[in-house]
Amino acid sequence: MLHEFQDKFGKNYRLAQGHFNKTIDEINDAIHHLEKVRDELEATGKQLRLANDKAQDLSIRKLTKGNIGMQQKFLDAGISIS
């Protein structure tokens, strides 16, 4: 009777251990995936920040530099290019 109990308990233990290990592996996979998503979001944030910096540095003067025709169109519209 003790031997039968030990066998059944051992079987249940092995099954539970297998589920436990599988769940740990799934958690590790999820963590790895979330880290990749975080890295992608951080890279996107950096690109957006750089694009914003460039947009903030943009001016009519820079857009029309060396283009007399465009400079004149802005002046005709009453927009200063300084």
C-alpha cells in the first residue's frame, strides 16, 4: 500500500514538475518577446525625437536658400525669409 502511494505520488510529482517547467519556459519566452518589443519602441522613440529635432530646426530661410524664385514667392506673399 505504501509502495502504491509512493508510485502514484511520484507520477503526479513528475507531471506537475513537467507543467511547472513548461510554464517557466513560456514565461521566459514572453519576457524575451516583451524585451524585443521594448527595444523596438525605444528605437522608434529615438527616431521620432530626431525627426522632431529636424522639423523644429527647419525654417523658410533654410528651405529657400539658394532658390531665388521661392524666396520671391514668400516675399510676394508677405512672409519674411529671415
